[in-house]
Amino acid sequence: MKPKAIFNWSSGKDSALALYKILKEDQYEISSLLTSINKEFQRISMHGVPVSLLEKQSESLGFPLIKMELPKEPTMEEYRKMMAKTMNEIKSVGVTHSIFGDIFLEDLKKYREEQLSEIGMKAVFPLWKENTANLIHEFLDLGFKTIVTCVNEMYLDKSFAGRIIDKDFIKDLPENVDPCGENGEFHTFTFDGPIFKNPISFDIGETIKKGYPKPKTDENTHSGEYVFWFCDLISK
């Protein structure tokens, strides 16, 4: 009997490729998808994708969806408490593993493993330490299609938001940008590929600039903000 697992679904390319690999290996029973939602705007946290498109993804993938609704700007403590509550509820129905699409961020992996360990669950990382240049080419060669929904202005300008990722997109990336955006340079919405029963239809809306205050730390006591460009996707 295969162990039951929850899949942490961001709606983007890394999640899609990780899910593809998990399904191909057939070692876990995927009980449902779990996605963090901005409660006020009803959009996927950081990706900016509307819940209506997330629900279409869930339907096309054939898995139930669990939406964890977060306040507009949750503190780490608020996030930790809500995640612990959600994961305990998921564990209560027999789920023992939690699957992520992370690739090489050691601190994030350690954080996830520690939080899950506290409630007796294990983390799984099917893409861990894979070469990101190879991964993005594998993603495209498999027939996945994805659009950039958000870019961090520290790394990319407005023109990259709303672009479909293809070989030309990869060539246009500056040298300091990871081809999978693993450092948070950009986020995506995957709308077609071998794990989808049908493509997700949408229209491309306007691109909007948004700023978020930088958290103050002992090292960073100066005010400032992170600036992102969001390309709005409209469900059809």
C-alpha cells in the first residue's frame, strides 16, 4: 500500500514538473493539492493567479484542492500557525508525506522538514539538486506550457511579465537569473502539459506594478520595498 501524500501546488512550472515526476514514479497516493491563497484578493500567494484558474487546474489535473487562506501580509508566526493547523488536519485523514517542488534553497528545505517533523510527517523533494537549466528544458520538451505571472524588478524588467516560457525566453534571461527562477526572480502559471486532461483557457490582462515593504532585520534597518510586476490572467 502506497503512503498517502499531499502535494504543495503553486500553480507554476516547478510544481507541474515535480507532480509529473511523482506520478511517473508512482510511489505515493496523492490525496489532494494544497495551495496558499491571499484571502483578501482571492489569488495565489506571490503568483497573483486568481483562484478561478487554480480551480480549473485542479479539475484538469484530477485532484481535490485544499486552499489555505492567509491574511494580506501574514507574519512568519501567523503563517507557521496556520500551516501547522492545516497540516494537522491533513495528517488526521492518513496523510504521511508532503511533496514540494523546491530545487536548491537549503534554508527553505530545512524549514519545511523541521515544521513537518514536529507533527510527525515527512517532506519529499522530487526535483532536489537537479540542474535548473536541464529542468527547464526537460519541462518544455515534455510539452508543458507556462506563462510568467510575476517578476521581481531586482532581476527582470516589466517586459518579462506575461511572456510564455520558451527557448527564446531562456536565452533572454540575464546571467544572474536562475532559469527556473528558484531565487524568486519570477513566478509562473502552467496551463497545459502531459499531466493535464485539458488546457486551461485564459485571457491576458494588464501588467500591474506592486511594492511590498522589506522586513526590518538586525542587518537591514533601512526602509524600502520589493517591487514586482504582475501580469493579470483572466479566466475564460
